[in-house]
Amino acid sequence: MEGLIIVAVALVLLFIGVPVGIAFCMAMITGAVFLGVSNVQYVAQGMYNGFNNLPIIAIPCFILAGLVMETGGLSKRLINIADQLVGNTTGGLGAVTILACLFFGAVSGSAPATVAAIGGIMIPAMVQRHYRKDYATGLIACAGGLGVVVPPSIPFIIYGFATDTSIGDLFIAGVIPAVIIALCLLIVSYFMSKKAGYVGTGKTFEMKAFLKALREGIWALLMPIIILGGIYGGVFTPTEAAVVALVYGLFVSMVIYRELSFRGLFELLDKFVSFNGGIVLTFAPAIALGAIFALLGIPKSITSGLIAISAGNKLIALLLVNGFLLVVGMLLDSITAIIILAPMLLAALQPFGVDPIHFGIIMTLNLAVGFVTPPVAANLFVASGMTGIPIEKIARVALPFIAALFVSLLLMTYVPELSLFLVR
């Protein structure tokens, strides 16, 4: 009962527009002062302990590395590589957009950042080639979700921290799911483009032009190879890899491409500090709230309820958890959802034999769908802000692409080897 009251207080505060972190703090204080669940000191200690952990450093470093490489000329070179590969197919610019999101996701680790970086270039280009503007916007909003699946993924880092799961293994496990999602989106894009009459760019494939684009973009493509190779080669830990990625991004953007100046870097840092402060304000209370829920025995209650409802059937249990996470993705941002729910849901599913890495992929894919399903729908808001198209219209146009994300989610859920093959 105490847990339900705490959740109810948090939801009411969120509904009236209170920031997530403050809403969680107020809910915990309500539990401490009026319900006797804990005390204010326990809440404060929980928030402090959440950030007194070395792996947390990886999150701001990867985010900043993505911002540096986004403004340092990486995105347009990745788009050029994709354009040379698939630009002349039916709906060629749609295919270029999807591949560019796949490539840039391996640089940024963030879905909204991928939408902003690739959308800013591809949406005007698609409109110029007579693609409908709402179609281009819906496509980039959904394809941007690849940013949280292809490594290095920020949600993977948070999940690994929250559940004590190997972040390096999660990075490796995300490779095949990311490729499958991209393929599903490419198939949908092809048939929608064929129906709408969207043709290719008119440029035939030329090996010389492709090799030139590859040579110019090789520094961007090397980043995920350096990160994953360094982690699995034992050269550095995932946390150290985040710092390496940041230093590498600065070097490429400022020395090799010379598209990021010191003035631009300081402007970027000013933007990053504000963004990172918001993450801290959400992250710390969410960690403390998860500790309160554990204190109340909520994970055990979820396990008992899941076993009872599913009658011990693993497939039904996974279906129930997927349905729950899809709803959560509509209401909470991915960071908050993972910190609070990942430990509890993983504990509930482990009696069914669900692998922690497999569940990390499932949870991240569910929340990737949440990026394009209102009311939270961060990708839709970013895309809408770029084009001025209302989010409800973008969501309607994007429905076939959202369906492709659902198909990918079901494949990853019920064929665990797609996630675990490379790890094993």
C-alpha cells in the first residue's frame, strides 16, 4: 500500500507538470514523513550513493562525445557514405536516412541526438526530392531510435549500472538487433516509397565515388571499432572507453576535419552542462526511489504476481512485461524507467531463466518504441521542432515504421540467440 501511495503522488505531480526529479523527491519525502517508510536521511543517502559510482562517468562522456562529433562534420560524411551505397534505390533517400541513423547511432548513443543530427540534413534533402515532409519527419523520428540500440548506447550503460550487468557485453549484444531493426525499417521504407512513387537519387553506384566517401568518413566509422575493440581487447574498461571516445571525437572534429573551433566547443559545453544537469536531477532521485521500492519488497511482489498470472509460462511472462514496458515508455523517459524498473523486472524474470543481457536488449527496444509513442515521445518532439509538423500528424504517418519496430521487438524477445550469439 505504501508503494502505491508513493507512486500515486509521483504520477499526480508529473501530471501537473512538476519536473521528474522533483516529483520523485516529493513522493519519497511523502513516504518518509507521512508513511514512515524510511526517513529523509535515507533518501538523501540513496541519492548520493547513486552517483558515488565510477561507471556513471561514462554517461556524460558518451553524451558529450556524441555532441562533439555531431557538430564536428561527422554526420554529413556518414550520410555521404550511405548515399553512395543505397541512394539510387527506390526511395533511396529514405534508405540513406536509415543507414545514416545506424552509422551515427554508433557515434552518439542517443536517439534524440541522432534525430537532430541526421534530420537536420536529410529532411530538407528529401523535401527537395519531392518526398512528403510529414513522411520524411516520421521516418527520421523512428529511425533515430537506432541511436539507443547500436553501441555505444546510453541506455545500455544505465541498464548495466542499474543491474550490475557487463556494459561491454550489452554493447556487443546490441549489434545484431540494431541491424535487424534497420532491415525492417528499410523494407517498410521501400514499399511505402514504391507506393508513393519516390525514386532514387539518379546516381549510379561508382566504386571510385564510394571509396572517396569511405575515405572521408573513415574517422567516424572507426569510433565504434575502437571502443568495442578496446573493451574486448582488455585495453580499457567501458568507463575508460567513454573518455577515449570523447578525446577521439575532439581530435577528429578539431584537428582532422577542422569543423569545430574552440569558440564552438565552449558553446557546445554550455549546452551540455545544462543538459547534464537535467540528467543528474532525474538520475539521483530515480536511484533513491528504486532503493525505497526494494526496501518495501516490491520486486518480490512483482515476481509472485508475474508467476501467478503467467502460470509459470516464460513466453506469457515476457509478453506481459513487454506490454507493461510499452506503456511505461509512453509515460517516462528511458533513463528514469531503466533505473527504477530494470532491477525489479529482471529479478521477476530470472526465475523464468531470462538472461540479464537478453532482457537489457528487450527493455531498451521497448523504450526505443517509447521515443515515438506519445505523450513523452522525445523523438517526435525533436522532429516536430525541426519541421513544425504537429506530433500527432507525425505519429500517424510513422505508424508503418512503428509497426516495424514492434516486429523487431517480438523477434528479439522470442529469439534470444539474436541478442546473445555474438556475446557467447
